[in-house]
Amino acid sequence: MFGSVPSELPQRIAFFVVPQFAMMGFSSAIEPLRSANRMSGRQLYSWHILSKDGAPVAASNGIAVVPEASIADAPRFSTLVVCAGIDAHLYADKAVFSWLRRLDRQGTDIGAISLGSYILARAGLLDGYRFTLHWENLSSFMEAFPDLNATSELFEIDRKRFSCSGGTAALDMMLHLIALQHGHELAAAVSDQFIHERMRDRHDQQRMALPARLGIRHPKLVAVIRQMEGSLEEPISRADLADAVDLSSRQLERLFRKYLRRTPTRYYLELRLNRARLLLLQTDMSVLDVALACGFVSASHFSKCYREFFGKTPREERLLPPESASAAESAPLGA
């Protein structure tokens, strides 16, 4: 089980990287292991980078890493971390899936960073397990895999599966591993080395708190936006939104114009269109299904709104070359 005291040292952890993997999560997972060795004065961990064929693999930032081996020539290891990022939802290498299933049968602990959960799901390795992935992809993942138990936690550890939402969450997950295996004091020392002032629990939020994210502090406005974000498929009327926070519709409109420079209706529409863009880029849902999932009554009305906001129709969005779609997916939505 992930987090059990290893039977021998150093504990060998393999990192399997796929094209466009997220460098931030990859580095945030390896660096705590290096620091734990340094702070303890012992070789507690060793790490080994693998790719399918042993060739260098470029991360989403364009920096390539040089693997130690291919999956066919991989050294023995007890734990495997699948590192993925942009376009992981399109990854469909049957040979890799077969290799992952074979490792599972051999008792290897298998986990994922960021969108590596897509790869584990496609390999059939997440059935019956609790896991997480990046918040931006959570909705589209749940549309594609409705029977799997995806959560919005910072990281998850469930028996022989472990996962984190990406970025610095990988640091917190590895600090948790170090604490389980070698004590809280060492984990705290590693955290301190990285000027990481608090080891976050798995229940910590992935995203910034809404007031900090939006740069506003008005409690009633924040409450309304929280309602909007939670009801994209079945939009709430402006009157009902206002009633819920004890305001008139006119007062609510003034708040939105003052703090967000747009009407409540426009802000709500932009939230729904941004979610629709993610579903278009990250799933194979039909345009109609995307429209309905984002609160539009018809595909034609959805397409009209989408074109006015993004400058292209939903179908044109999907006709973008892969590199253009990836760039759009990583850019600020609606920019």
C-alpha cells in the first residue's frame, strides 16, 4: 500500500512521462525525495524516469527530460507515478495500458500526477478506487467516466492507488508520504527547505478561495457567484439569485457592475461558455450535449453565444490543430 514502510532502502520510485506532461507537478514530486535524502543523511529514495521507448519526452513547457530507460527495459521499482498534462484525455496507447495492468498484477503501487488519472482510467486501473485530478478537468473527466469516483481533493491515497491534482499538490502528497514512512519531523524539515510554510492536508482546496480569486470581498456578491458556479447546467434566474442574498435585482446588478464591470446575466453566461469550452476541448461530447450540460436550451443558441464570445463556433473550436487547441486550453479562458 502506498505509504507503507519500505522493505528496503532506497525505495525505488519510477516516473513515467508522456508527451506534454506537466513539469511543475513532475518537479514538485521529485524534489521532496531529493531533499528527504539530504535532510536525513540517508538514501531513503531513488527515482527513475521512464518513457515508452526510452527517448526524450518534452513537457508542456517545451523542456525535454531524458529517461533512464524504456518501459521494456525498466529497472525494478515498487512505485510508479504517471506524469501527464495537456492532451492526456487523448492518450490511447494500448501497449502502455497493457504494461500498467501488468505492473498492477505484480503488486506495484501506481499513481498519477495532474492528468495522469486519465491514463489510469483508460487502462482500467481506477475502478473501485478514490482519486483526484486537476480542477480544470474534473467536470469533463466526470462526463467521460461517470462511474469512477473522482474527487476534488488536493490529493488522494486509496490502498495501492494515489493521485494529486497537479502543480504544488504533488509536493504535499510527497510530504505526506515522507511523514508516513519516516516521520513528521523529516517531512516538516523538507517543507521548510522549500519555503512551503504549511504541509497541506488532502482535504485542502485545490483552488484559491473565491474572494482571493476574484479580488473582491463583498460577501453577498461572493455568495451569488458561488451559486452561479454551482449551477451551470440549470442556471438560476437573476431574481432568485438576488432573493437568496436578500437583495433586489437592481441592487444585485449594481454590485456586478461596480465590482466586475458586467451585468449578472453576462457574468453567468461567461461562466457557462468557459465551462463549455473545456468540455469541447477535453471530451468527445456532442455539441448538443455540451450545450445542455452548460444550461443552453438548443445547440443553435449555444453556437451563436459561443461565436460571439470566442470568435469561432464550437465546431470550429474542435477543428483547431492539436497544438493550437492545447494553447487555447492553457490560456485564460475568454481572453
